[in-house]
Amino acid sequence: MTKKPAAASANLVLAVGKEPILVSQAIDHVMVAARKADPSTVRTDISAKDELAAAELAQALSPSLFGELTVIVLTDVDSATDEVAQVLTNSLSDIPEDVRLIVTHPGGVKGKKLLDTIRKAGALEANCAELKGKDLDAAILAEFKKHGRKVTADAVEHLHKSVGSVLGDLVAAVSQLCADIEEPMVDVEAVTRYYEGVSDVKGWDLSDAMWNAEPVVVLEQLRWALAADSSAAFPIVISITNGLRSLVKYASAPAGMRENELASFVGVHPFKLKILSAQKRKWNPEQLAAATRLLVLADRASKGTSYAPGLPGGNSLDPVQTRYLLEKHFLAVRQPPVQ
């Protein structure tokens, strides 16, 4: 995942890519090493596109009067102002000894000139690109290994089906599995048993029902899930949203791609392509766009609030109101047929 580890002694680290958890890990490596060397280490976060970013960066890069280590996390470098670019460029060859500078860039051509300048300055670079296919599986295997566990290939496949293909969700799922399951080898039976034990209705079942255009099944399973676990609303919305993301990517894929190429493009295992093909025939672009807006509202409801014009933070919801709004928004995605 990284071209070279973000070593403790490095005072210039470059994290390139759009995968949030990999960017966070690169930052964490530097923070852990810095705090090991100096427990009083201070972290300063600066967005390169902010109006005052140049002044904040110049101040943060100044030697500390008290000598404590400072870790500067400079984000959004692809959108850096000219002033920020100048301060950064002028500082690359003379970063103070008590400063660790971490620069993040999502990749791509925007801001590439500044990105190349940082690379030429000798930055240690962490590859934080989104993982797909075999690379994603390798990351999952590595995560199990960190917890001292082994995992079978079919268990990894079932974990994808249960959780989706978002690395952050998968890492969290691996951590929870390893905390709750005692077996040193995690197999498909263990994964199935765990998710069935957490709730009789699983997030991916609701997601499949939604994108299979089965609103009555969605309503039934939602009510069952919330009755079994009042905290199930948020992960359910996440699962359905992940299903929508995969469906949209599948629908927008270039024609003529081979199965493995298509699976990598969409970010799913090949077995999922037949399911997505069947789901695609049941939706048009306008419906999927409307579904995206409705799921944003459902996500907010799952967190206990609803939108209210002129009211920062929106209205607070009790459990009954949350369930009502979830049902309302989910059913609006695809209305049941009139009997």
C-alpha cells in the first residue's frame, strides 16, 4: 500500500490517493513515532485551500520557542492557493528539525506541478489510492494478520458480501470480528454466524432488496431489524448506500470490459456482477439520482436528526420518528405497486 514506510525520522511525508483510511494510517505512523520521541508533540491541521492557510503554514513551519515536536498535516494540496504553494515550496529544503510535515494529495492532474515539486524534495511517499480486487483482498488479509488471525478465501468473499467493498468498513468489520470470535482461523461459517448473531436481518439483505426493487421486503426487513436492534439504522443506511454506489459504477462502466476488469472498475468481486446486471435493468438514471437524494435524508434520520430550514443541526428525532422517516425515505426510493 505504501511505496516506502513513513519512517519516524522523515520530516517530509507525502500521502497520495483518495482512500481515507490509508491517508489516516500514513498520518498515524508519523504521529505515533513523533509522540514516542516527544510525548508533548503538537499536531496542526491546515487546509491548503483556506484563505488564511499561507499565514498559518508559515507560522507552523517556524521553529518552536519551546522545542516540542510539531506535526503539520497539510491537506487539499491539489487546491492550494498560489500563496500556500509559494510558502510550501520555499520551505521544502529547510524544514525545521522539530517539524514533521505531512502533505496529502488525492492524486490526478490537478496540482500536479506542486506534487512533483514535493516529490523532488525527497518526500517519503505513501500510496493511498483506493484499493480494488486483489489489492483490497490483500489489505483485508493484512488486517487479519495484524490481529493474529488467519482467514479463508471464502470468508473474505462473504465479508465483502456482508459489508461491501469500502476499505474503512472492511477494516472496522475485521476488527470487530477478531474481538468477538475466538477461533484462530476465521472461516465462512464464523463470518456467517457472527453476522446472523448480531441481527436476524443483515445490511446486505436490505440492500439487495432495495436494489432488486422489492420495497415491501425492504419495509418488512427494516422493521424487523429495528425491533431486534435499535442501533441498526445507521449500518443499514450504509449498506444500502454501498449497494447504490456499486450499481451506479456498474451502470457507468465502459462497454466491452472483461469480467475481471469490470469487477475491478466497480470495486466488487466478480460473483456480484450478475446481481448488478439484474439490478441495473430495474432502474433508470433519474431514479438512481432521486435515490441518492433520499438516502442522504435517510442517513441524517439514522443519526437522529431531520433537516429543518433555518435551524442549524436540524430537528432531533426520537426512535419512533427515526423509524417513520426511514420508512418514508426508503419507500420513496421505489413505491410499492398499487394493489
